[in-house]
Amino acid sequence: MSRKYIGIDIGSTASKVCILEEGKEPVFEVLPTGWNSKITAGIIKQDLEKRYDDLDDAKVVATGYGRISVEYADHVITEISCHGIGGYNMIGRDCTIIDIGGQDTKYINVVGGKPIDFLMNDKCAAGTGKFIEVMANRLGLTIEELFELAEIGEPISISSLCTVFAESEVINYMGEGRSREDLAAGVIDSVALKVATLVQRKELQDTVIITGGFSNNEFFASLLSKKLGKTALAMPDGRYAGAYGAALLAKQKDK
Amino acid sequence: MADNQKMWAELGMNLEMHDMLCAVLPGAIGDVFMSQENRPAAMDYFDMVLADVHGLRPAELVEFRKNGGKVFGTFCAYVPDEVIVAAGAIATGLCAGSQFWVPGGERYLPANTCPLIKAMLGARFDKTCPFYRLADVYIGENTCDGKKKAYEILGTDVPLHVMDLPQMKRPKDYLKWADEIKDLKELVEKVTGNKVTEEKLAEAIKLINAKRAALERLYALRRNKNVPISGTDTLLISQIAYYDDPARFTAMVNKLCDELDQRVADGVSVAEGKKRILISGTPMAIPNWKLHNLVETSGGVVVCEETCTGTRYFENQVDESGATLDEMIQNIADRYMGINCACFTPNTARADDVIRLAKESKADGVIDVNLMFCQTYDIEGRSLEERCKAEGIPFLGIETDYTDNDAQQLKTRIGAFIELLG
Ligand code: SF4
Ligand code: SF4
């Protein structure tokens, strides 16, 4: 039996696992991170041991926000490198990756198969998954519902740069009796705008892909494309890009 | 330590609050310094100075003042110690690098002010720093707007003289700075009652040149392939340079360099397999070791600092050939005007410095670190990035403050930057 390579991406909201094995399709798993990433890492380990009985010589790379909590990892690599490698291998060519994570948004430029430049939002949570989550809660919607409503709404402009202020802006609009559709559209629109603003100083290649929690959302991809002035591709397995990259790097490091 | 308590009380310090500061320092020193491996033995001296940072040197200043000596507090690399020393006085840096002082400063300043400036006011008004109590006169300087305005507030509480630093580097600006240094000379003469003679000034120039030469020697040693000393340790030395006795400091740095010479000869490295990083940007006042600690625990080693706690402090010497006071003062002015701070326009020479230093120190990448709300350095970061990119030098820009809120995120960004260098 061939050696397994496991990538574990402990994000702030969700934890993703990728298992690579010679001659087989990559296997992806996801579970919520919860409040303690050490416990999450433990659950992942138990889970893996239950399903595979030949993990003794498996190689593990941990990445993501809680990467240091994976005590059994052979290597710890930042999510920038992992998303870069994962995204590149998913699309199969050089690309610019926009990763919208739970806590931060990243820009990664992959040239010659290698991540060569990156940017992370450092100011606040606006333009990240956290922002969408906070706003969905405020509007009494699940995140899926928020995206669905956004598609039929007319975006109301939400101008605050800070999540907390943006939330009170939304509350004001709710008080004015604006429709949830329009507010939902406004929320998604503002995220796309913030992401586009973040990357405006950076080079975008012809292929731009979206990874992270909302990466399979076509509506968001088309909205972001408009703001970027360039086609950004939705990726069905985009949320696993970090874990996939981690597993690939586990394999690479083994050689 | 009991003596310290007595001294602090006599200095009118807020002891209760100061105890809180003293309580966190040993832990921070342990985490940042003692956890490093294979440190040079001659770091002992600097460790000792740090461990008793509010005791040892302040006690010397207290003694000095008992005998009628005067202490001048300074805030900027442009203010020449030479003139102060020549009048038989002591110059001490007052830059403040701890979050501990920031809330105190925010009582006087808008929250969106650079943490260095906020900490300055906090340290003064909270009465939790002996150096701020011991300086008889503060010497400010017109550099950034934040400091300019903060000096107005500080000046309500302590005698303060502001030097009008030019913001351009035309020939007439060099003359103007010499003029300002003459005013400083007159001020220190008046405060101390001592005359700055040609002989005394020539001596002071030699003394401070020797200090700069020692630091230059230390920094040159870091250029070796086998890095003999960590950036974190070197940063501490650069910080101590601002307030230690110059002659003793010089001797201690040279002693350390002797040991490092031996390390180089023996091929000893503290950074096997690590990526070489040049840090550029705003000053890192004691006890701000945040970035160095992050870089050096993420697979990097800092091999040079293009900052005011780095090369801007010691590069270039004062020409020692001046015979008259006027000549000497002009030579001093010329040396200090050679510093390239973002408060000046244009300031393209700073980017030249960064490129040159990156090459000299064989840096794998440049991390430009600016204090939050420091507009001039922040704006300049962009052109610096373009210059570095044009030279093929990887560049990472970081804006941060004294808190640890962003430590996790910075670890990712710095870690990724270093991974990408591999
Ligand atoms: S950064 Fe500029 S203003 Fe600040 S200490 Fe250095 S030279 Fe002075
Ligand atoms: S870091 Fe910038 S804002 Fe702060 S004191 Fe120095 S020049 Fe002024």
C-alpha cells in the first residue's frame, strides 16, 4: 500500500482535510473548527484513524489559522504557500488566487507554479467571511439564504470600512424599512468591492480563481469579476485549496 | 532593588503603576532574549543593563545630578549628542516603545496618533519612567506633525526646547541646521553654566564618533555568511546606545565585537539555514522587539536595520578636522543632515540606502515595518517597494503598533514571506 499524504487546514471557521494517495482521487473533508483548534485537531486524528488502518507512515502538513494546534503534523506551513500550491494544482496553470477566508482575505500570485507574491487584509474583518457571517446573523438569514436573496436584490451601498460600523449602518437601513433582498445584495456587493480594493495595487494574471468558503458561488464570482474588470473563476472545491496544497507539500517534502 | 524603590519614590514616580510595568518585564526578557540559543557571552553586559533598565543607569544620572550635572532628554536621531556632551552634560534618549504607556498618551492625543508619540506622553504624564523624571531639559525637533504637536503638550510640564529641523536638503538647509545646533549649544551652556570650548567639542566629536564606529563594526560582522549574532540581540544594543554612557557603551560593543570576530573565524552561526532579512522603517524604541522576535522565530534572521535604532543612528561620521567652533558645528550639522528620514522631501536617498544595505548584508528580502499612523513612512513604503522590486529584492510591507493583537496575523504574513524566499 502506498504512503498517504494528509493536508489539514485549520481555518478560523471551518477545518478542511485532504487525503492524497497514489493513483486515487484526492479525498476532501470539512468540519467546523469550534472554539478550540486543539480539540478539532484531535477529532480529525481520531476520525482519520477510524477510517484508515495504515496511517503509521502517513505524512501530515498543517496549515491555516490554527496550524500550530496540530501537534502530530510533520510540517507546519502557512496558508499562503498552501493555498498557492493547492489553487495552482486545481486549475492546472499559473494564476492569481483570491482566497476569502473566515478571518482574512488573501491575494496570492502564482508564477511558474510557485507563489511569488501575496497580500493579506490587515486592517479589519470587512471583506472577509466574518463580515458576511455577522451581516447574515443581523438579517436573520443563513449564509446560503443571504447569497440567494442578494441575487434578486438591488444593492444598497454600505460604505463603512469597519465591520462594527457597517453593522450599525445595516441596522439603520433596516429601521428605514429597506428590503432584505436589497440589504443582502448590499452586503455581498460591499464584500466584493472591498476585495477588489484590497488587490487593486497588485498584478492580476489572466486566470483569477477564488478559493475559500464562498469559492463555489457563481453569483459572487460574477460580481467580483465585474469589480475587478477581469474574470474571476468560481472553484467547486475551492474551499479545500489550502488542505489540498498542504497534502501536496507533504508529498513534495517527502521526496 | 530596595534602593531602586527609594530612588523611584524620590523621583516622584507613580510607584504602584510602575510596579505593574516592572512585573511584566522579566517575562518578556525571558521570552524574547533568553530563549535564543548560542548567544555571545559578551551579551551579558547588555542583558544586565536591560534587566535593571530603570535602576542602573538612572542611579548614575541621580548621582550625576547631585553633583550639579544636567541631563538632556532627546527624541530623535538628528539631535547631536556631541554638543550636549561638550558642555559636560549627559544626553539620554527618551523614546518610548511600550504599549504600557500608550493609554496614558491617549488622554492627551487623538487615538490615531503614532504609538511612539502616544507612549512619549504617557511615560511623562503617568510618571512611570525614571528617565523622563531625570531629564532637566527635553530637546524636541520639528520632524513629523505628531511629534511637533506633542512637544507643545510636553512643554507644559517640563522645560522643552524645539530644534527647527529643515525638511529639505539644499545647501542652505545644511547651514540652517548648523545654526540650530548653535542655538542648542547656547542653551546647554546656559543650563549647565559650562562653556563649550573648541577643545571640549573636539573631544566630544571623537567620543561619539568612536561610539558610531563600534556600532558600524558590529553591523559589519552581521554581513558574514555565518551570522554571529541575532538581530534581536543587536536591536537591544542599538536601543541601549541611546541612553548608556557613551565611553562605556563603546568599550562594551567593541568587546562583544572581539568575541564575534572569533565566532566568524570559527564559522559559528546563530542562524543556520535561516533567511536573511533587512528591516527598514520607523524606530523601534525599547522595549519594542516585536518584529525581530516574529522574524527570528519564523525561519528568518535579521541582518540589518535601516531604522533610527539601526544604521540611521550610526552611519557616517563627523569630520574631525574642524579647527574652530563654527567649523566643528558645521561638520556636525553635515553628518546629521546625512540621515535619511521620511520627514524630508525628497527622500529618495533612503531607498538608495536600503538597496545598498540589502546588498551589503546579502539580505534575501526586505521587511519595511512602520508604526501605525506614521504617515510619512507609510506613504514612502510604496516607492520603497517599487525600488526593491526593480532591484529584484523581495519586499514585505507591515504596519503595526505596540500591541500583540496582530501577532498571529503577522506570524502568518512573515512566515509566508520567508517561505516564499525559499
Ligand atoms: S524616524 Fe525621523 S523623526 Fe523619527 S527619530 Fe528617526 S530621524 Fe527622528
Ligand atoms: S514613527 Fe513616524 S509618526 Fe511616529 S514619531 Fe516617528 S516620524 Fe513621527
